[in-house]
Amino acid sequence: MMWGRGTFDMKGIGIAHLEGFIAAATKGRPPDHDIVFLATADEETGSAFGTRWLLDHRPDVFSGIKYVLSEGGVTEMSRTTLTYYGIEIGSKQGVTVDIVAPTKAQLQRARIHLERFFIRDQPDRVLPEVARFFRQIAPLRVEQRDLLADVGRAIATGKFWLLSQAYRSLTQDVVWVRNIRQEGPHFAAVVYMSNLPDTVPDDRIAWLQREIAPFGATTGAVGRKEGPVPLSSDQTPFFGILEREIHREYGPVRVGTEILATSVNESRFLRPLGMICYGFVPFPVDFYQSQAMHGVDERVTIDWFTQGVGVMRRIVLSYAGLL
């Protein structure tokens, strides 16, 4: 094992990216396409001094870029056997906004009213990419296999509520409220909304205002407003390269997509600009290793990591026409 913070997220994957970049840069002839290696900090806190800064001040770095490899993919395993290789194609989008009221009692009543939207049993809408994602993972899910295989039928037969909350949320605009705080003569609380990728955030803020108005509350400062962000198609030549190299290295593993329900990555800034972004883990990570992410015991298997570096080299060289 290779131990230490970042071995998986994100230094280990960054090293694999850098190895692919170096392989293309030292091949001895120009690549068919520009290859950009982007190493930025600040992703966990909004990217104001990383990718967003570069987009604002150095847009030339992104000029002509069609495909992006980022984080967000998953690997699923049964012991040491890969069972599913999920490539991230999108995520839900976040909005944070204050709700404000003159008294704590008014804000408490507004919060209680909003609780009915925290966990819901019915979908808002099922995006085609979400339905396909459910079908792809269905064979690997014992308890919810039939529901995921045909989510439309699950809805029609009244069984949608049997899906786990993480899956249900991929069909819903979700909201929850943090603790109430006093700010001078007023009281406020942060509302966090986790919206579907195609949801217009201003529409959700307007919805929130309508819901809390009867209680004497109003919306206040907006801390974060993201979306709509298109999902990336998996029907591209570059996705085909990823799938081919996965099979070449790891055998006939099932390759599919992944849509993030509770986390995001910097692709949310790039997809609206027309870039096709994939979250991709080049090396296998088992369940226990994934649970150690961000912890002091973060680790990856050295053999798997070495394989992943080789996979990333071949992916970049193949796209660059240098393989």
C-alpha cells in the first residue's frame, strides 16, 4: 500500500495525469491535439483562486479544449475483482441562500414548513442520463435491481419510494435548512439546495421565496448559485478510448457512467463552456480505500496505482495520436 493524504484524492490521480502529459510531451513529435495539464488548488472551497481564476484571467489556457479528465469516477469491486467502472458525466448543482425574518418564531415556522421538502418519496423528473445510469448499475444491486432497471415502471407502479434516498435525489431538486442564527435585529438561516443539473437556480430561489413568504420571511444574500450545467455525453470517441483502455488493462469489466448526488468537481465550470468532461479514476480503489479518502489512513494499492499510471499514459497518447 501507498499511504498518505492525497494518495487517492487527488495527488495520486494528479500524478497519473502528469505522467500522461509528460509521455505526450516527450514523444518526439507534436500531438494531434493540444494537451493541457492543469494543476490548481482551492477546489474544495469554490475554486476562486484556481480554475475559476484561470477562466477569468487566462481564458487562453482553455481555448479549443474539447475534452477534460477530472475527478469523480468510481470503481466497484468484489474482493480484488473489478465489477463496475463508473466514469462521471455530471453532478447535481448547489445553491445556498439566506432566509431572513424579523423574529426567530417566524423563521422557525418557515423552517418547519420547508422540512416537508427535505426527504421526498416522489420524483420531480427523470433525466435520460439518470435513467441510463440506473440501468447500468442495476445488475450489481441486489435489493433494488428491478427498480433501477426500469425507474419509469417503478414510478408508474408506486414503488419509487422504495429506492434509497441517494438514488431518489438524482430525480429531485432537494432542499434543507441549517441552524437559525441572529444577525443584529433579524434572524437568518442558510438554505442549501441541491438541484438537478438542468435546473435554473433563479427559478429555485423564486420558489423558495414563495414558500416562506406566508411566514413573514424573505430570501437574503446568495452565497452560491450554480447551474444549469449540461451532463456530458458518453457517446463520444474519447469515452471510447477510456472504455478501450479500461478493458485492455482490467479485462471485461462493466464500464458505465456515474452521476454524483452529493459532491461536485470543477467540471461544473467547464461543461457550460462546451467542454465534455469525464471524472475518471485510472486505478482501482476498493470500498475500504474509498472510505479512507480525506483521512490520515488514505491509501491505494501500489500495484493498482502503477497500473493506473500506465492506463493514463496510454489514454493521453492515444488521444494525441502518439500511440
